[in-house]
Amino acid sequence: MNLIAGIEVKTLIVGFLIVALVWALNQLFQAGKLAKHPIVIRFVDRLPHSRLINNNIEPGEILELQDELTRYDRMYLTWTIRQAISFAISRQINTVDRKNHMTINDVDQLGGLEFEFFLKKLFEGKGYQVELTRGSGDQGVDLILYQGRRKIAVQAKRYSPSQRVGVTAVQEVCTGKIFYDCTEAYVITSSYYTTPASVLAKKVGVSLINRDQLIRLLSDSYSSIL
């Protein structure tokens, strides 16, 4: 009888450990996805360099992020948010380490949010102050560049070279320029633009930066194209 009871206890323990392992793996998967969330990226982007290196996050900051994510997305566990921040920090440090060696082929491998962050670091290296906007409700503006009296609304389009950016991007950034009280508006892409987009941009005063101009921006010797 004691032997049977012992086996049952061991079975329960093994079952519990399996459930716990599955739960932990699922949370890690969720954290990996959450690390790419605009809210998490914006939080990490605002951290001082010293806190990035030390991965120094206050419990209160995690709770604030949890509240914000709940309002705009859904409820996440604090453990998942903390792990997502760690993933995002690691990705950011790796991006910073590589930024002076990025080629257009590297850019082609980036996701949409990674492309926005890449442009932020690129223009900061060119002497601009750069702000990432909120991922949702951004009114068609992904970044805002500041230089003196200039305030530039930027929509980023990480497209493959075979794709073309259409008129919608021009319309959106034109609206975003007004919404954010900017002096100029740009669309920046890793690809090229359709003819209607180019015609509309010229008509409404939106500047278009295409793949060829982006390659020039990647050169350290080319300080600015804006």
C-alpha cells in the first residue's frame, strides 16, 4: 500500500513538473513576442545607457507597463513583461553594436519595428534628436526628428526591393505632420515608390527617401540627406 502511495506521489510530482515546464516555455514564447511590442520598445528606448547595460528595471516600472499593455492590448504577467524587457534590451544592444556596420542587405532582414528603431539610431548618429511615437494611434508617423527649429514627421516603410510604397503612406504622413505640428514630412523606405505616390508627394510637399538614398545615408561620410 505504501509502495502504491509512493508511486502516486511521484507521478503527481512528475506531472506537476511537466505542467510547470510547459507553462514556463509558454511564458518565454509570449515574452519573445511581447519584446517586439511598440509599448515595450518605446520603454526600452527611453532607458539611459547605464540602465540598459545593467538591465536595471524597477518593479514599479513593470507595473506601469502592465497597466499600459492592459489598456491597449491585453493583460500580461509581470514575469512575462520583465522577460520581454530583457529580450528587447538584448536586441537593442545588439543593434547598437552593429549600427556602424549595417548594410542595405542587413536592413532587408529587419522587421517593421526593428526598421523604425534602426532609423532612430541612424539619425541620432547624424545629429538629430529622435522620438519614437506610440505604436497604435500614431496618425501615420513612426518617428519625429528634431534639428534646431525643424520638426520632421517620418513614416518608415521596411519593404522588400520588389515592393513599392503607394500613395497611402504619403497621405498618412501628411496627416501626421499636421497632427504633431511638424514643419516637414518624410517617408523613408528600403524600397521605392509608385509613380502616383511620387506625384502626390511632390504636390503636397512630402519628401520621399528611397532605397538608393538610404544606402547613401548608411555611409558614415554622408552626414545628412534631410
